[in-house]
Amino acid sequence: MKQITPEQALQRLQKLCSVCEKCAYDVRQKLTEYKIDAAQSAEILQNLQASGFIDDSRFARAFVATKHKIYKWGKQKIEYQLHVKQVSDEIISTALNEIDDEQNNEIIAAELTKKLKTTKAKSQQELVAKLLKFALSRGYDYSVSYDLVMRMVKEKQDEYPCD
């Protein structure tokens, strides 16, 4: 990419941030991509924050809502991804508290039910392992996932008479 001026970088980032939520980490990545030096990057970042184009807490709330409701991610996967984006623990905690536990449990139950219909297993233990692996890969809590999986597998117990 051809190097651009700090003014052009600011304009591009203002446009980008007005289209979708970005965090400070995303903006720093873009500034590096634009080959803007550290001092000017800090100035541009501060300008964007002061003018309201970027706000990590607003970003975290939008990220949590999108990943949880649309992509059906669990809290642990969302938290990990927010840490990758260098969002503070306090902001992450506040954003994750917006997830309703009852709604979270309904989502994981629905996702596990869908997965159960398509999962092939030779034994009950293999089925449990596959469903748990799926739930954990989506970032759901182990104990909640385990309880749901065991309840679902018990209901399908007649398909595995040898176990």
C-alpha cells in the first residue's frame, strides 16, 4: 500500500469508523498499515477518540451483541476475542454483563439441539464428547454445556443400547 498523509489517514478512519464500530486496536492496526509514524498515530487516535469516532466501551457492547445474538458465540469466546483486541477487562466485564443468562442458556440449548441432529457417533461417550467439544469451541461454559449435553444424550439413550 502506498504511504498516505496523516490527514488522509484521519479522513479514511473517520469514514471507516462512521460505517461500523471500531476499537482503538483496530485503528492502530490501520495506522500501521497506512505507514503512519507512532507520534502521528497517537495524535490521530486521540483525535478520533475525542470526536467520538471510536469508543472501546461502545465497540465492546456492539461486539458482544453481534457475536452472541447473530453468531451464537458464548461468553468465553467473546471475552477472548475482546482481549485479542486489547479491550480493558473492566469494559469487557461490563459488556458481557449485558448477556442475559436465561437467553444464553436458550441459545446454547438450541445450538446443541441442532448439532445433535447432525452428529454421528458410535457410542454415547463419543456423542457426549462431540457435543461438548462443539459447545466449548463456541465459547460456552463447561458446566452448563455438560448438564445440557447429558440431559440431551439421556433422552436419546435408546439409540445406544450397548452403552
